[in-house]
Amino acid sequence: MKKVFYLFASLILLSLPAKAALISLIPSDSDVFTGEYFDVAVQITDLQPGEVVTLFDISVVFDPAAIMLTGGIFGSGLGGVSDSSQDNTGNNFYEFSFLDDVSLTQLQSSPFTLFTLNFQALVPSSATVIGIEINPVGLLNYAQEDIAAEIAVATISIEQRAQTVSAPSSMPLLLLALSGLLGRRRTRSRR
């Protein structure tokens, strides 16, 4: 009977879902006007205790007709070698670290930023989605094992900036009207 109990207990414990890290896109502003710049931070949270990221390879996907990538900076969570590549619909960001687990644990407080991107809004759009894809290398820990991760996307609303038309000052209009009235009065009195 004990064997059956231990068998079921071990099956239940092994079948519990593993908690996955969460990769989120955090925009500096979700409502922007055309021509404005905004930042999107790619953050990771919910790492397991003692788990560190030593390498990541992530693609950022967006609509190039609505927004334009103007720059990006890597976070300090890995303290390692970083690079990026760009094509017409997105960017591929990757970074790896030669630091040991102890040093990485100190750098990677939850949440920590993998990288931050800067975009410019080009045309009005009600829901421009910025997403990420984890490439085959993905997220690895110090033992080069995959780290399970879920992904959350960001949605940006781009509005057309209202055109401002300068209104004429009221004082010159008043003076023009008074001079017109005075001129008309003088021409009537001469007749």
C-alpha cells in the first residue's frame, strides 16, 4: 500500500506545472502622437530561486509602417557581450555573459531589464502590437539548460496630433474695424 501511495505522490509532484519566467514588454507610454518617441523595455521576472540567465536570443517584431526603431540599449543584468541585428520587420537581440552564478545573481534582481528600445510613431494606428519571439537558443542558464518563459506583448495606440491654427489677435481686428467706421463716417459727412 505504501508503494502505491508513494507512486501516486511522486506522479502528482512530477505532474505539477513548472513555474515559467515571464518576459514582458513595458512601454513608457501606451498612447502616443505621430512623430513622438517612446521607449519599450523588455523585462524578465519570476525566475526560479537560484536560476540565472547567462544567454538570451530574442527577436522583437513590430509593424514598420506604423513605428520605426530608432535605437536600443542593453540592460546590465548579464554584464556580458551583447549585439543586435536588424531587418525590415524587427530586430534580433542577443547577449551572453562570462560571469559566474554568484555575480549574475547579484545583477539579476527581479524584475530586470534585458534591453530597452526606442521607437518613433509614424502614422496613426489604433492598436500597434510590439511582440517578441524567443529564438532557438532562447534563454539559457549557466549549465546551458533552457529556461521556460512566457511572453507578454505591448500594444501602443498612435493618434494624429491636432493641427494648431493660430488665431488672429483681436486688437488689430478691433482697430481695423474702428478705422473702417471712422473712414466711412468721414466720407458721409463730406457729402
